[in-house]
Amino acid sequence: MRSRLLWLMIVLMLVISAVPAAAQEEHEHDLHVVVTYSILGDFVRNVVGDDDHIEVTVLVGADGDAHTYEPTPSDAEALLEADVQFENGLMFESWLNDLYQASGSEALRVVAALGIVPLEFEGEHGHEHEGEAEHSEEEAHDHEHGEFDPHIWHDPNNAIIMVENVRDALMTLDPDHAAMFQANAAAYIAELETLDAFIREQVATIPEAQRILFTNHDTFGYFASQYGFIVDSALGSLSTEVADPSAGEVAELITEIQESGVPAIFAENIAGTDLMQQIADNAGVILAPTLYTDALGAEGTPGATYLEMVRYNVTTIVEALTGSM
């Protein structure tokens, strides 16, 4: 990874040296914003609104896997030109520190997870960590990958905190448009509160004994903690960051699924579904339609925005676990 980033830095220096100085000084936008992944990018765009004086660049786009992402020279160039960079934090973007340093960027780094109580990542989704997410840039990046669950956005109440962090940073950087950021954030937060009520109403239709999520990636910890689900960690070995499980592990997973009595298991949009389909077939359950987890879907899909993504996921989960699919 470090050799790749060194190469990125060299390429970026060559690109910059090839652009006339006068052209570099011409900026179409007043404020350049870089966001690490698509879900957080949607939050930023809702706070920014339609104001074209702000340029928003998202590094890991629709259906992209931020866990395994490999930065490109254009990412380094975008960071170099950025005034502010919004990131999830909690080591979700494990490649980001090296990219930021290699780019030579002086952008303000804003961690969206600040103020959120993180859950232990490795199978401990039901237990909160003693403290809140770190409150300094350095501390936010000190943790080893896997210490905390970074998938905070699956609880809309956490999404509200993330939006507030985005709003506050933009108001500080661009005080002339503070009232606009405040109004846009307030309108979006109201939609997130409505979304929370929708989830509670829908989840209430699932018998408590059936609120079990077998997934191919440990991503729904915050959702489960907030809305009363169990996330079975048996499929944790199918994370996008590690190799596929052995035949023996797959057989164990199938047995556990059968013993649980669940009617369905779930795959996600950032990973393939072949192995999950094989497991579902052998366990005698259905593989539900793919959920959107660590990334939004492409434009025109049910997961093109965060609000659409969560409503689609919840509706799919409810239909699959109540056997109405």
C-alpha cells in the first residue's frame, strides 16, 4: 500500500507541474469538499443543497467497497485541491491517512463519527464502548482496524449526529452561507427522524423470535442495537476483507442457519452473492434481495440515496423475515 501511495504522489507531482500556474489559480467553485464514501457524500450534499459555489467530490462511489478501496492519482489530486475532507472515522477508511499524507493536502479533516458512542466491532454489537467516538483528529485515527464497529450510519439517529457534524464544519468554513447550511440540515434531520419512526413501525410487524439477521458482512450492529435484532456473527468470515470460508466453515454456517429457524439470509451490494446463494440453497432458506450496506446504489436503483436505501433495506428485511416475500 505504501509503495502504491508513493507512486500516486509522484504521479500527482507530475500532473501538478504540467498545469500552468495561472490555470491552477482559477477555481470554478469557492469551496472544494472531498468525501470518502457515498453514504456520507449524500449527507454532505443534503446540507450543501443546490448551491453551486461548493464542489463535492466523493472518492468511493456507488456500490464501492471502502474496506478494500485502492486510491487513484485523481483521489490524491482532489485532496490536494480540497478545503475540507469529510470522513467516517473509526478506521472505516483504513487507506486514508497514507493517501492524505501522500497528496500533500492541507484540507481540514472532519470525522463524522465524533459524538457517536461506538460499539465493539468483533461480534460485540450489543455492547457499547465506555467512551464516545474520539474528539480529536489524531485520536480518531489511533485505533487498530476492527476495534470499533464503523458502520454507524445504519442507525438514523447516528446519521443525525453525522449531519450535524457536517453542518457545523461547513458553517465554520463558509459563514456567509451558514443560514443555508442550518436550514438544509434541519430539513434533512426532520426526514431522518421520520425515517426512524418508519423503521420502528415496520420492525414491530416481525415477531421478536424472528429478528435475526444472517448476513455476509458484519455491518448491521448499530441497526440491531437500536431496533432489537440479533446479528448472527456466523457469517462474519464472509467479510469483504478476508478470504472465503472453508468447506467446513460453510457447513457449520448452514447448520446454524437451519437451527435458528430463520426463513431468509441476506447479502449486500458491495460483495458477490454466489456463495450466499449456495449457503441459502443448502440451508433450505431464501436469499433475500440484495441489501445496500456500506455504499449507496447507482442512480435509478432503490438505494440511490440514504433515505431510499434504508427504507428499501427495512422493507426487504421485514418481508423476508415474515415470509411475505
